[in-house]
Amino acid sequence: MLSLCLVLATLGLGKWHMSAVYAASCDTHGGLIPDLQTVVPQHLQLINDHQREVLRFSNGIANTGDGAWQMVPVIPADKNSPQKANQQFLDANGNVVATCSTASESVYHPAHKHFHISGVASFEVHSKSADGPLIGESLGKVTSCLIDWVRLEGNSPDNERGYSSCDSGVQGISPGWVDQYHMALEGQSIDITPIPDGTYYLVSKANPGDKANPDGFFFEKKLDNNKAWVRFNLLSDSNGNRKIEITGHSACADGLCGEDFPNR
């Protein structure tokens, strides 16, 4: 299944079209399609912050598709209006062959001091299973500055990075690359203060969408491989101090386990 797209092969057209979720249709003109997958979250830590217990973690999003996930800002005529973000599709030679409107926005992040794309990921804590009841605070529609940070396989020399900065406005993740956010960065946390001791699942999902866009904001090959989780026990010692014990994680392969990634 393609995110918000229909294959019209039965009509002999061989083109991708956007769903009616968006105001305008878009033909990708044979552009290569990305596929977003979440790397298993790493570096889970419980931090005490002004009488609150905050779960911090590192998170990565990989592009395992054929094409780059490339996003560009749309500067509004009214400076007070939100700055939209469109997705571009490239051919095998790296040429832009189509631009599609999305429900995402390009938002300035004051802590990171550059523009982020909204709706990139969501972070949640669940009980009983990764699909069980939602516990605590959900961080939906997390914003990110999209760059090539580390390759899924092999070394990651800077001169092979197609996207290395968000300053130009054009952002993205090349096929075979991962954008990782370290647990120390702003936004990589969930407040779990009210949660009692027990077993829980930290669930991270790429391209989560929202109620108006349940199939996500971005166009990709598959939607059923966007989620990864870590199972952990929340424990208290004899003095009432709490800690985290990792007990498992979702299945992963081809570098998507997230181990030994360099910190961003």
C-alpha cells in the first residue's frame, strides 16, 4: 500500500496520483518513491526534572525506499500564515520531476535554531503491548530537521551525504540513510511522572499523520513498517528511586536496530 497514493496500472497510465485527502492531485511523473522506517529507539534514560520524571531516548528514521524523501518550504504570501512544506520526487539522475502538496508545515525550531518539518514522527508509551492502552503523554507530530546522518550499511563519509544541512530550506533523507536524534536533544522525551511501576512499551512511529490525515503526511511505498518499539520495566528501589530496565524491542534488520549509531 502506498501512502495516500493510487496505482493506476489497470488503466495503463503507470503514474502515481495523490488521494483526495489533499486539495490538489499530483502526478509524480515516474519519480522514485521513498519508504520510511523507524529505527529501534536507543539510550532510554529516566531523568528527574523539576519534580517530574522524564523518559529520554534517541530516535532514528531510515529511508529504505528507491527515492529520496525530499521536502521544500512553501513561502506564503502572507507572512503570518503557516509555511507549508511540499514533497519533491526525483528521477534516477537526481532531477526533480514532481512536487506534491502535503499537510505538513516548515516550522522554525527556536531551540535548534533552524526550520523543521512537522508531522515527521510520534512518540508514545503504551501498556500491555505496543498496541495497548496509551499511557502518559503522547508527543504527536514531532518536528525534525531532515538530514543524512548515518548510512544503514558501511561508513558515512560527509561527501556522500545528499542532505547535510537544513539552512538552505531543502531537507531530506537519501535512500539507505538514517536521520537520528540523540536523547540529549530538545524534544526527545516523554513526561511519565504519573505512571506507576510496571512494564511498558515506548513506541516511535514515522509519518504518523493525524485524524484528518490518518495515512500520514508524506508519500511513501509502505505504511505497515513505520513503527518500532522498546519494552521496558519501570522499577523503584528501596529508597523510592526509579529506574528503567530494557527487556526487549521490535524485530529489526539491516541496520534498523540502531546499535552503535554515532550521536547527532
